[in-house]
Amino acid sequence: MAGAQEHERADAARNRRRLLDAAGRLVAERGVANVTMEAVAAAAEVGKGTVFRRFGDRAGLMNALINHTETDLQEAFLHGPPPLGPGGDPVERLVAFGHARLEMVDLHGEVLRAAESCAEKRLAHPTRGVHATHVASLLRDAGVSGDVQLLTDSLLATLDASLVWHQNHVLGMPLARIADGWTDLVHRVTRC
């Protein structure tokens, strides 16, 4: 997660960058739905098995693509200035976290949805664990009592990329409305 150092051989790191560069180009050219592991292998000029060994499956590849953006978000809420970063009111920080996540979904929603396509992997992914720890900590700091873990899961569910995409693209809700709904929900949950 943010600040974590990956320890990999120099050639493995180069191959990883090459694969992710190829995947990024393909997403930009074709859209996420049209990017296959085979296409990434061909674009990176490696064997298909290399891509599968490196990322496991398509969801793993999509997770790797969003890693950089996720690292930026984590750095902001762990070390950045308030209201998102430390030092601010916990309720304001929670509101800011949701708004930042919604912005990330708006910018990278197609890749996020592909990365989150497997519920078991999505819910067990370390990124979700970092988000859950952060949200639970802010709820406790705000003096919220009750089942903080369940409240954390409920709040995070509203930031799910597939749900936000559905609300925005299928139901026609502007992102500003979704963000206002997040703010309202946070204020309701944090009333003690």
C-alpha cells in the first residue's frame, strides 16, 4: 500500500512496467471491455503465460493498473493536508475521503469496475483493507459507537465503483448528487 516498497528483481520490474504500459495503451485505445490478457501479452511482446503468471487474471491486471492512482489517494489521506489528511476534524476527513474516492471512480471507473469484477478478490484486496481501517478509525475518532465494522462496510459499499457507475450512467445521477449523498450519509452516521 502507500509507501510500501516492492522488492523485485530489476528485470521483473522492467517486465511489469512494460506489461502495465501496454495495458494502459490498450485501455486508452480500446476501452477496458476490449482488453484481454492475450492482447496485453502481444502488445508487450511477451508470452501470454507471462501476463497470467504476473497478474493471475484480468482483475489482477486491472488492480495493478489502478495501483498508482490508489497510492496517490492513500498518500493524501495518510500524509496530506487536511481536510483529507491528518489534523482535520474526523467527520470532515471522512467526507473528504468519500469525495476523493468518487473522483477516482469518475476518472478511472472503467478500470476500477474491471478490477472489482470478482467480489471475493475485491473484498479481500489489501486496498479495501486500508480503506476500511481508515474509515473505521475516523468513525471511532468522531465518537461513533455501535458496530463500527458494520458501519464501515456499509459506508464503503456506497463508494463501490460499479454502484457509482450505475448511479451515474444508468440512473443519470450527476456525480455532484452522489457526492452530496455521501456527505449527508456521513453526517447521519456520525451523529452521536
